[in-house]
Amino acid sequence: MRIWTAAAAMALGCVESQIAAAEESTLAKIKASQSITLGVRDSSIPLPYTGGDGQPIGFQIDICKLIVSAIQTQLGLPTLDVKYQTVNSQNRVVLVQNGTVDLECGSTTNNQARARDVAFSVTTYMEEDRMAVRANSGIRNLRDLSGKTVVATTGTTAIQHLRRHERAAGLNWTDLYGKDHADSFLMLESGRADAWVLDQGVLRATIASSRNPGAYTVTGEPFNTEPIAIMFRKDDADLKKVVDGTIRKMDASGDMKTLWSKWFLQPIPPRGIRMGMEPPEALMKLWAQPNDLPMESYAAR
């Protein structure tokens, strides 16, 4: 009987320690370990990506570095070790939930489904689905797609968003699907497709990295808008206060606009490509009035 009791007590102790760990705030965890782990993507130019020295760089990385500095100041830590954890579309939410990642500084859309499992900062970037075409194609808006061939990358949702857009109502075009972004661009480059639809950030980065950037353009009205934000553990009010406070200060001071120019208008490492992308109107409105509304709120407007 004593053996069973000891085993039961041990099991109960494990459960209690797991509950305590789950309830521990992220700031307390960071203070105890004197380290913070940032979740990053390795190829989402220019949000987070890997630079020439193998270290994470980009628009979102710079924002997260300022958040880390604010956390270090608030916790009164003389030093704070910053670690990086590469994440992908499949594991990013789980790694935030289980505490492996403290701040996910990637390219994650704030939507209602994810908000059931994690929390988001106020929006840092607005992604718009648009189309890339050959500059001499004569295609300038959605109506020009009638009778054309449109390519999308397998696994993306741009075609579905395009078909739901009111300005595409009644239009008929032929769908093609590339196995990845490189394959989709090749279809546009070779003339097999007249337009490639996707997040305009990826479109512009691909064009800027191509052999002849001047031969292509991103055009047409946006047919979908998605707010991108910093992701962290749910129900962590103290952390959200620091994260949102840092971003709001950047918005109000003009630092966010300066950061935009650095990554979207100026040449960026390691190859010096230039995105040539002005801030979307929806993002400039958010700089004036920041919020953490999910994607569905914009779709309803």
C-alpha cells in the first residue's frame, strides 16, 4: 500500500509541476533562464530570412529585437541571451504553445482559428494577395484576367480568394498550379501563365531576385488582406503589454515607417535586391491606429 501511495504521490507531483510550468508567465520564464527564444523563418524575405552569415535578419526580426530590449529593461537583466529556433507552417503554433518559442517573429497571419490556441500582438505587417504579370502583358487589373491563364503555388489559397472577390465575378480563366514558388514563377517567365497570384511580398521578392526584374510587375487591386503579427502564448497579459507597447511606440514615433524603408524600399542583404514596395494603405492606417484584429475582421469590411 505504501508503494502505491508513493507512486501516486510522485505522479501527482509531476502533474502539479506541469501545471505550474504551464501557468508560469513567459516573462517569469525569461527572467529565470536569462534567455529568450525567437521563432524565425529562414526564407520569408524580407520579413524573417537567413542572411549571408547564416543569422536571421529582416523586418520582423528588427521589431522583435526592440521587443527583446524592452523585456530586458523591464526585467532588470544585465544580459539576456537571445536564441533562435527555425519554425515552419506546420510546427510554429505548437512550438509557441509548449514554450519552446517565446516570441514567433515570422510571417504568421492573425486569424480566429489560431487565436484559439495562441495570442497575437498588434499588427506589424499587412499582406495583400495580388498578381505578378509580364510588364508588357497589358494586364493591369482583375478584369484583364478574363480568358487568361493564372498560376498559383500548390497549397496556397490565392486562387480561392481571387474567385471570391466581387471584381472577379463572371470572369473565366484557366488555372495552373506550380509545385512551389520557383515553379510558379517559371510558368510566368516562360509564358505558360499570364499571371501569378500570391502574397505580394513573395511576388516582389521573387521578381527582385530574378534575372530580369524589369520584365515583370506586381499590379491590380488587392483581392485579400491578411494581418501579420508577432505570436506568443495565450493568456499572457504581461507579455502582451510589453510587446504591444513596443510596437505602438514604433508606430507613433515613425520608427516603423523608417524600418519599412530599410527592408522594403532600400537594397537588402545579402545580394542587395530591392523590393520596391510601398507600404499598403491598410498598414499606414494601422500605424495611426494600431489594433490586433484578426483576418476575418478585414474580410467583413
